Amino acid sequence: MQSRPIGVGIAIAAVIAAAVLFVVLREDEGTDPEPAPQATEQTTTGEQTTTEPADADQPAEPDEPRRPSLPTIVVRNGEPVGGVAELEVRRGDPVRFIVRSDVDEEIHVHGFDVYADVEAGARTRVEFPAEFDGIFEVEMHGSGTEIARITVQP
Amino acid sequence: MIALPLAHALGAREDLPIPDWLFAWGAAVVLIVSFVAFSLAWHRARLESDGWRPVAPSLSRIVVNPVTEVLAGLVGVFLLGVVVWSGLNGTDDPTRNFAVTFVFVTVWLGMVALSLVFGDVFRAFNPWRAIARASGGVFRLVAGQPAPTPLTLPDRVGRWPAVVALAGFVWFYLVYGQAGFGAAGLDPHAVAVATLVYTAYTLAGMALFGVDRWLERGEMLSAYFGMFARIAPVEVRDGRLGLRRPLSGLSGWAVMPGSVALVLLAIGATTFDGAREGAIQGQITSVFDWMVDGGVGPLSALRLTNTLFLVAVIAFVAGLFWAGLAGMHSVEGSPPTKRLGRLFAHAFVPIALGYLVAHYFSFLIFQGQAQFTYLLSDPLGDGSDLLGTASAGIDYTLIGTHGIWYVMVGSLVAGHVVALAVAHDRAIDVYGDSQLAARSQYWMLALMVGFTSLGLFLLSQGN
């Protein structure tokens, strides 16, 4: 009973040991992932921080020769063709994709709360800056079907 | 092929899996800390007596008095009423209805956080306790004697009624609450009905077996929050506020039968929720596809598969626990394995807490904002704006992924350290200050490294 501080001291020592290593770990984070970032396939214009308006739901022109490989999500019979599309960007980069559906729908990007009206048959381009990181669903608002998952890397 | 829905009913954002480098660091820290703990091990039990001491009577009276007691009870009953009212009358959208976020985020997660710091605050706000005490008071006024308790809950039943109810809650949340194939997930109407059913059940339990006895053994939220409140340095005893050594409250917690099941259920449920969108997603999908191919309807197959895996994961967690204790039993002079379970279960409460924080921290931080912004102003989701905050949203920039990752890994490591300390303390008490205690603790160390590594692994697989 009389030497209780020893027990407490040990617990504190253990926690401090953890904290010290944690700081080491935190420094490691600063150096490690930056020089060797994971490949961001979707956006080759990685460094360009977008200043475009946040809510973009312009129905797209027939085709976009400027950016040849925008990911296109095709929705047929209420389901995304080829399964739920996986999109990946880094925080700060723009998220860009095109939706083509065989019915009129409204799509909703969770978290960012971007909504876009999709007309049957038309190509609808969605673009917004990825201001925060995490994994976010894109669903069709009417049916609730998930059509894409956007991974925003920190 | 039908795609298996993975979306949570609540919460628009999911966490990224922790990267490999952080997994490696976390695992390394766990091992180093474990050995540090061993080399510094103390030789006399420190936590077996709690050293509870009342604070100054004036301070105690400010916090614990008849007025605050009645007020807290009224707040609890009022909020229970709001849950039922908004669930029954509000929007179907789980994210826009007060009931769902209040039950599964504000109370279910927020109350754990409060309990850790302030002790068993849920007891004060428990609406069913307030109702029972008020009706008990009325009964005494009218009949001139305390309300009788027609039945006796046998001692050996322990906390099992609470465990069974909590298993039902967990099933409702994790299995029934999964949206897809026409199921709305955590449908506000169903939440309200379940709340009413549980209210009736709890009031009946208290009427039959006595208010305090049912609160201790049958009321799932009291049992669940009470478990975490044992960690807190604050306890109200005989109407007086007092301070005790942090963690010391855990020492007597697991004496009651069913306690082992309660803590294993808590760990198992969190593990399942973390694993199903990462580590065991493939297996779940296979079983689901197999069922659908066999002619089971998609919704039934979804629920059946999730139920099976929920049970399997809890069984796995329990198996790990009992295997470790069986190993400990092999140390000479050891009590029987079953008794070891009761002797050491309390050391797993910090592990359960670490798991909980790791998996739900960001959810609480983000979805909790919904509670205190638009859900407070627009509880029904019908466009009203009671407090002027209805148009406020969730600020997802509040904490970034790196910060969340550190909290995740940090909580698992901290839970691990605390659990080791608590278990070591108990081992000294059980085995005496000798090499036997140390040998028994190699088993405990292995068991806890297993749990913590499992937790890290789940985080690295997405959750």
C-alpha cells in the first residue's frame, strides 16, 4: 500500500515509452510516404489545385478530346456496369468523372454532398475538389444504389 | 451476380485503412511496450483496493442532490420521448432523423466517452430508472409501503439478461441495420418501435425483480456503460461523490456471472463491424453468393450471412480468450480455467475500449456533429429550424485521415498497456508475488498481443 507510486510510475513509464515511439512514428510519417506516394491513376495533373467552383454539374459536351481518359460510370438497368466504380484521388485534387445512365436520375456524392441530375442517355460530367480525405460513396439518389466509391488519399 | 451492399446506414464517410508502415510501427510499439511493462513489473497488487475518498461535502452536494437527480431523470425521459416521437413521425431517411443518430451515435458511443471520465453518468440520465423511481414514489405515497418485488432474480443468473438484451441490440444495429435489397437499414420507425419494446421490457423487468437489481443485471445499457465507467476515477457511493484510483473500479467488476460474456460480446461486435468491410469481406461475399445461388432471397441471404458471421466472430473472440486462459491454467497453482475467466475478464475492458475507439472514433467525431447541428434543429427532418442550426452540416475537415489513424493505433496500444497492467496486478493477487505470477502472465501477454495485433490487422484491412 505505502509504495503505490511505483505502480503508477510503471504505468506512466509505459505510456511515455509509447508516446516517445509515437513521436518517432509521427516524424517517420512526414518523411516516408511523401517521397514515395502511391500511384494516383485517375489524375495525372496531380499538383494542380483547382480553383473551380465546388458544385459542378454541367451536362457534358459530346466528347472531351482534352482529357481523354475521364472515368465513365455507365448505369444500365439501375446497376453500374462492371460493378461499383473505384475512383482514387489525393486530397486537394479535383474529383472528375462522367456518368451515363439509361434513365433519368439524380446522383449524390456522400460527404461532399454534391448532387447532379443525370438525363437518360446523356453524358453528365461531375467535378468537384476533394477538400477532405476518406472514403465516400456515390449513389443514385432515387434508388439508393451505390455506383462508385471515391477514395481520397490524405 | 448481385452485389453485396456494404454501405453503412449512417455516416457518409468511411476511414481509409491504415497503411503498412503504420501497421508495422503499431505492432512494434505493442511488442516493445509489452516487454518494458514486464521488466518493470511491480510486486504488490495496486488496484485491488480502490482508495475511494469522498470529495468535499459542499462539492459533492452541488453535483449530487435531489434537484440534479430529478432534472437528469427528466432530461433522460424527455430524450427517450423525443427518440420515439421523431422515429415515428419523422423522415424515413436515417441520416436526417434525430432518433437514429441519437441512439447509435450520441448515446451508444458518446455515453462511453462520458463514462470514462465522469463515471456512471448514465445512471443519472437513465430514463427507465427515472420512470421506475417516480412510479415507486407514487406507489409509496398511495400504498404507504414500498412497491413489492414479486420475483427474485437468482444470483447465478448474474448479468446474463443484460448480455442477451445487448446481443439483440448489436444484432439490430449491425445486421438488421444494414441497408440493401429494399431494407432501409436503420429505419427510424423501426428504431422507435424497438425503443418502445425495450422500454416495456425494462419496466416489466424492474417491476418484477426490483429496480436496482434489474438495472445491475438486466438493463443492457446500464451494464454496458457501467462496464466502461469502472475505468473512471469518479464514483458516486451512497449518494456521495468521491474519487478513486483510475482503473481500480475494474477489480470487482467481473465477479458477477455473465461479465465475461459481456466484455467478449463488446469486443466481438466491434471486431465484426470492422472485419466485414475488410478482413472477412471476401468470405462474407462467398457465403452470400452461395445462399443466393441456392435460392434464398437477397435480403434474407444478407441478414442470414451477417448473422452467421457475427456469431462466428464473437465465437472466435471467445475462443481466443478461453484458449489463452486454458494456457494460463497450465501454470501450477492456477485456479480452474472458468474461475480464471472471472478473475481476469476485467482486464479486457480496456481492450474492448481500445477496439471501440479505433473503430468508431471518426464516426463519433463526424456524425456527432450532425446531432448537435441539423438534427437538433430539425429532429424530424421535415425542414423545421428550431435553433437556427438546421442548415449546418458536418465539417469533415475537423480532423484528417492522419490524425484519425494515430487515434486508432494509439487507442489500441493504450488499451493494450492498460490491460497488461490490470492483468498483472490481478496475477500478483491470484498467484502471490512469485515466478508463478510471471509465468501466468506470459500467457496473458500472448493473449493480449493477439487481441491488439488482431485490432491492428483489422484497421489495416479497412473498416
